[in-house]
Amino acid sequence: MNRIRTVCVFCGSSPGAQPEHLDDAEALGRALAAAGVGLVYGGGNIGLMGAVARATLNAGGHVTGVIPRFLVEREVMLGDVQELVITEDMHERKRIMFERSDAFVALPGGIGTLEELVEQMTWAQLGRHEKPILIANLHGFWTPLLTLLDHMHAEGFLRPGLESPHIVAARVEDILPTLEASLPYVEDMADNAEAVAPVGQL
Ligand code: AMP
């Protein structure tokens, strides 16, 4: 049974220096479409963001773009999607991306990607949601962050029971199966939604 219906993908608004990152973003878009899992993302048509969204659309998948008004031009909003939400600010963007998604995936990216990923990790660490957070360590991109998290653990800054609540996949084809496998105790994501705090209470 496919229990994850929508995945929020955090990724760079730049393409990155290595061409394999664009290839991976496109492969994830195709995998989402093939699995019938909707893409929720930041709404832009540049960098890896545009690549994953266009690939999802081209493969017949469903895309929800969520972009603040002030970024519509700067991030070249992709208008040709099934669902487009233009928000007033970044806070509303992040709230809607959270609400619309059953899980989170971080592809390679920059500071914005890192911030979005870490925000979800902090909310999960504090027990405000139980949605899976997957770090896609493709070509070792996130190894420095994973090393830092290990360092925090070794130094006693990730308290027992509050360890960093993330999972890792090293290949694009492992992302969706790893997300599904992380949900052994949840019968259906709709049931899980009741356990998720409204963002206003975060
Ligand atoms: P980047 O990884 O810096 O290329 O940014 C990827 C996406 O994250 C872009 O859509 C940015 O608008 C978005 N972003 C940038 N800064 C933040 C932030 N502080 N919180 C959430 N998203 C952000």
C-alpha cells in the first residue's frame, strides 16, 4: 500500500557544479510521477527545483508549487503546474509546504535548502510532527552535514530520545522505498495527520 501521497522536496535554486545533481533531481521527479506521489516544492523554475518539477510534470505527475510573491520573478515561478499557491511571505510558504506534505526529502542545495531541512528536523525533534525526513545523500553531498550530526551526538548535544530524526538514502531509487519503510507503525497517513500538530501550535 502506498501510504505517502505527497513528498515535499527541498533542493537548490541553483543547478550545482556537478551535472549528476541535475540528473538526480530529474530522476526523482520521474520516480514520484511513476509512484503516483505528488511533488510539493518551492515553486521555482530554476536550478534543481525547476528540474525536479519539470521532470515530474513531463512524466505525468502532480506538482504543487508554493512560492512567496516576492520570489515569483527571482525564482522564475513555474506556472504550468496543477496547483500553485502564491503566499504573502516565507512563513506562509513553509507552513503550506508542511501542511501539504506527508514526508520531506532534501536533495543537494544551498542555505535555503539547509534551512528548510533543519527546520523540519527541529520540529520533529520537539515532537511537533512525525513525518519522515529523508536526507538524500546523493554522491555524498550531505556527508559533511551527517558528520556534523554525528559530532553533535558524540559531544552530547543530541540528547537520548531527541536524536536527530532523519533517515538517509544514497541513491535516487532508494528514496521512496526508504520513506515507505520508515512508516511501519502508521496504518495510513490520514490517521497520522491527527498526530501532527497544527503549525500554529509549533
Ligand atoms: P537554496 O538552497 O539557497 O538555493 O534555496 C532553495 C530554496 O529555499 C529557494 O526556493 C529559496 O527561496 C528557499 N529559501 C531560501 N532561504 C530560505 C529560508 N530561510 N527558509 C526557507 N526557505 C528558504
